[in-house]
Amino acid sequence: MSANRIALVTGANKGLGFETSRQLALKGIKIFMGARDIDKGKSASKKLKDQGLDVECIELDVTNSSHIKQAGEYFEKHYGRLDILVNNAGMTHAEEPFFGNSAGTVSAAAVRKIFEVNLFGQVELTQKLLPLLKKSDAGRIVNVSSILGSLMLQSNEKSDLAQLKPFAYDASKAALNQFTIHLAALLKDTPIKVNSAHPGWVKTDLGTDMAPMVVEEGAKTAVRLATLNQDGPTGKFFHFNDEIPW
Ligand SMILES: NC(=O)c1ccc[n+]([C@@H]2O[C@H](COP(=O)([O-])OP(=O)(O)OC[C@H]3O[C@@H](n4cnc5c(N)ncnc54)[C@H](OP(=O)(O)O)[C@@H]3O)[C@@H](O)[C@H]2O)c1
């Protein structure tokens, strides 16, 4: 792998995206922290810069095609490549409460809103950056998914997860997993590796204070997948080193 790797982490102004940025930067990787609110992004990147880490903030709402185009043009102009893309930005619910978000009642508008961020944004951004990732000698794409998107676990009545059915979120993460599978197949003859990460249930604004895991642990799966060596897996779904069924 080349020195001075360059990574883009979306939704990096807080939570898992911030911590993933920090841990990757500690490995000597130059990090671009995507944030849809540039002020929040600047204040987040300043915290890491103050720790001596090599990070920059980039304005990136993953549902904004102009932001995506600008990001592509920026990496093309300044680096001519991108080594790591962590598709971390995500949301759990729109108007309906997370756990009241049932397949029988959630509005189509709410489902669309969640898919815009959790799937369509990731697809558009990844496709824009793919030519640059192909120029890396070790391109890595990590789609930050959730075990709640596992069709096998959701369809097994005996699984603990089967009791948790926030439909729009689960469907968006299942679709994101399909993106991982399709992209990995498409890129199988290239050095690029594409995997889905389940962080665990982690204390963040999204995960709430009830979550058992701290963010330092939660970021580890994405960090591992972003820094896999050339013998590492592609087209898989992991929590730490454990493979999760699709
Ligand atoms: N925490 C958990 O227990 C858990 C479990 C499984 C999977 N995950 C996944 O992990 C990822 C990170 O979640 P988190 O727990 O760190 O949540 P978080 O603290 O709520 O952070 C979510 C991040 O995504 C950003 N975001 C939302 N919509 C965006 C958009 N349109 N464009 C760009 N950024 C956007 C948010 O920006 P703003 O600050 O501007 O809103 C924020 O930076 C998500 O994909 C989530 O589904 C989390």
C-alpha cells in the first residue's frame, strides 16, 4: 500500500464517523471528514487537528449532487486518486419514531427519506469516486450498515433481532448490503475491496445512551475493513472479525 493514504469518511462531524476518522488518522492516513453542516464539520476537524492529526473537513451532504460532484473534482484535482471511502452517514427514522416505524404504517415518504441518505446518497457518492478509487493501488470501500439489515436474522423468528423491526431503516441497510455485494462482484478483478460493517450497538446520538458499546469500540470494524491488506476479504459483512449472515 502506498504511503500517505487518503480517506473520505462521510457523516464525520460526530459519532462513529468522527471516531473512525480519528482512528484512521492515528494510522497516518490523511482524512477528509465529510459533514453536511460545514460549521459542525470544521469544529469536529479542529478537535482532531488540535491532537496533531492530519484531517480536513469537506462539505458533503450525501443527498446533495453538487456536493458529491465537488468532492469528486477536489480529489481529482489535488490527489488524482482516493484510497479509502467510508460510507458512514446514516439516519434511522424520519417523522415516525424509530421503534414505531412498522412495515404496516410507516409512510412511503419517510421510507424514501431514509433511503435517500442510507442508500441513494451512498450509491451516488461511491459511483462518483469509483474512478479515483480505481487509481489507488489498494482501494477500500466500507459501507457502514447494521445487523438490523440482515435478511437472514430478520426472517428467523428465534433471532433476538427479529423482535426489532424498524422497517425503513432495516430495509435501507439490507439494500446497502446488496450494494456491497454487487460492487464487490463488479470489482473482483481489481485491488478494490468492498465490505459492509456492523459497528455494534454503540453510544452515539443515533445509538442512544442505552447502547452497551463505547464509540472507540464501535469504530473498530470500519477501521479494520478500511485498512485490510491485499489478502483481506471482499463482498462480506462483518462485526469486528466475525462474519454476519446477509
Ligand atoms: N450507533 C449505533 O448503535 C449504530 C448501529 C448500527 C449501525 N450504525 C450506523 O453507523 C453510522 C453512524 O451512526 P452514528 O451512530 O455515529 O450516528 P450519529 O452520531 O447520529 O451520526 C450520524 C452522522 O451522519 C450524518 N448524516 C445524516 N444525514 C446525512 C446526510 N444527508 N449527509 C451527510 N451526513 C449525514 C450526521 O450529520 P448531522 O450531525 O448533520 O446530523 C452525523 O454526522 C450510521 O450509518 C448508522 O446507521 C450505528
